[in-house]
Amino acid sequence: MFRHLSTIWPFSPAPPTPQAAAPQTRVDLYLAYAFASPIHAAAIQTVWDKVSALMVEKFEQRVREVHGTR
């Protein structure tokens, strides 16, 4: 389906804020992709924002499962 798909999740210390009692971590998501088929590209274009948002949501959910909320 993909000609290429690359995801990068860099982690870095977040700037301190008055609301944060403990050090925070910033996580960015970079996606680079190309579909092998123009038909697949056209079909996914309408929902890609939702797909990427779901990836972030699931990542955050897993972090909470492993580390709890702080």
C-alpha cells in the first residue's frame, strides 16, 4: 500500500511551566509517506488527519498505562 512510510517520534525536555510540578517531556510526531497507488492516496487523503490524530491518542494512552498520570 505504501511506497514508503517513516515515522519519527523525537523526545525532548519541555520548557518548565508554573502548572507542571515535575519535569515534562515534549514529543513530536513527524510522518513522511507516499502511497504506491494514486487511488489509495486519494482515498486516505480524506481521513489522514483522523488517522494521525488516532496514532497520537493511542501513544498518549499507552504512556498513561505504562507510567500513569503525573
